[in-house]
Amino acid sequence: MTFQVHPLPAAAFQGLEQLSTRELEDRDIQLHVSDGTFPCRVSLRDVPAGEQVFLLNYEHQPNRTPYRSRHAIFVARDAVETVPAADELPLMIRKRLLSVRAFNGRHEIVEAEVCEGEAAAALIAGMFASSEVDYIHLHFARRGCFAAMVTRS
């Protein structure tokens, strides 16, 4: 079963770099300097140490469902949207403990597992073997942050 990992769209974060410190604060957005471990949800890579990242709240599950959800994410200051090849899990995902949540067409969780990132591709393929699964959300299990959405490709 082939799958596709989707980055968040760069357009959703355009203009953040032009906001003043006060304007960022008014939107509950923080600007940090990466230590090399901050995962950007647009470029799907860990932001290199010394580069700036925005920490902001993002609604990754906007659908009308009891599972509607938002959480903190990092976005690199000059993030370039990167779409991985089919069946490719970016290193920033493969190297972390994940919560893998499979959703149906009503946006309800129908299956969920925790796994090491290196084992996620097989788990994703297994979840997509069920016709009940429409899409999958990956979260970083330790902090609970949304990592990426996965669909069949």
C-alpha cells in the first residue's frame, strides 16, 4: 500500500516573518532559535541549530468531530514546503516516537498505535489495508504535537 506524507502548506504561515514582536505576542506566537531538534511541519526536517523558528498553535484536525484538535507546532522562519516521495517518511519523523492515529470518513479515530518512527511505514501500510481508514495523523508521542497527515497515494 503506497502512502503520501503531507507537509503543512507554506502559504498558511506567510507573513509571520514580517510581524513585530508585539504582533507575534498578540497572536500567541513565539520566536525561538533552534537547537537543531525543532521539527518544522512545512519543510518536514529538523531546523538546523541557530536558525529561527515560530512556535504557534495550529488546528490540525479542523473537521466537525469530537476529535477536533489543535496543538503547538514549529515552523522554520524561512520554511520551504517539502513533499516527500511516495512511501517516504522524512528523517524528522523516522527518528522519533510516534502516535499513529487512523481516521475514518466521519473523522473518528478507528485505530491508534504508538511506535518508533522507523516502524511507522509498516504500521501505516497495515492501517491503510482497512477500507475503514481514510487518512492518518502522525503525532510526536512524547509531547503530543501534530507531525503530519498521511493519505493513500
